[in-house]
Amino acid sequence: MATYYELLGVATDASTEEIQRAYRLLALRHHPDVAPDADQAVMATINGAWSVLSDPALRRTYDAGLGQPEAPARPAPPPESGWQPLEDDDDIDPEDLSDDPYSPAERRPSDMLVMTPVLLALGAVGLFFVSIMSGSNGLRTFSMLLVPVSGLGFVMAPLIVMMRSRSRSDE
């Protein structure tokens, strides 16, 4: 059976950054969301290797189990500026990938436009009940007119927000 180092294709004294780069490249090739025909068992093995080798305590324990001498602490490399090409023919830079969970872009107050039709529909229902309680035909008519307006809003508001976000991303 191959060691986690062999599975990821790194040396036993590889830094965490090197291991992370190798993990990300393998994940790009074997993750079911990226490659639908990928084997999930292979990705699970890659994830297992990453979970052990990315944690310093688990890595020391794993190395001890392999009979590997504990690698001396390596100083961090100096910060580099600019882009460095990958060793493989991939066009994706693994450094641009994040381990952080997805978080949507910062929202602007104008993006709350999507809530307008919901508020209109709730207002129509509220006005309808008030018109019944008060017996006002004018309020009842107004509440009935708000229903198609809010329905149109359910279609138009998301389209407007998408067009605005697309124009912001083009800038």
C-alpha cells in the first residue's frame, strides 16, 4: 500500500505548502464535482492523506508509524510576489483555491431589491384582512391590485439584481 506521501506525490520532508499544492492539484483531477466520472474512493483516499499530513500532530504520529525520522523544522520561505507557473500543464493555480467555505460576495443595500415583492405580497394580504375587518371596499380593491404587482416583482427583481451584479463584475 502506498504511503500518504506517495499518494500525494510529495517527499516525506515536504512542507505543508507543498503538500497543500499537491492535494489541490489531485483534487482538481479527482473531485466528483470537477470530474463527474471520477472515482469517489480515490478522492476519499486523497482527502484522508490531506487530513493527516496537514495536521502537524497527526503528521508526526503518521511519520513515527512509518519509521521516518521526524523532519527538522524548516524556516518559512520568504514571501514571493507575482505568479509562479505550475509544474503540470494545468491552467489553474492551486494557490488561488481556498480551503475556506464558500461565502457570497459582499451585499449592497440595492441587492435587497429581491425582498420587495415579498413585502408587497405580505402588504397585500395584510391590507386584505384589514379591509375585511373594516368593510372598506377601497382597501380591498387596492390589496387585490397589489397581488399582480408583487407577482411581477417576483419575476423582475431577481433579473434586475443579476443584471446589476453582472455589470459590476464587468467593471
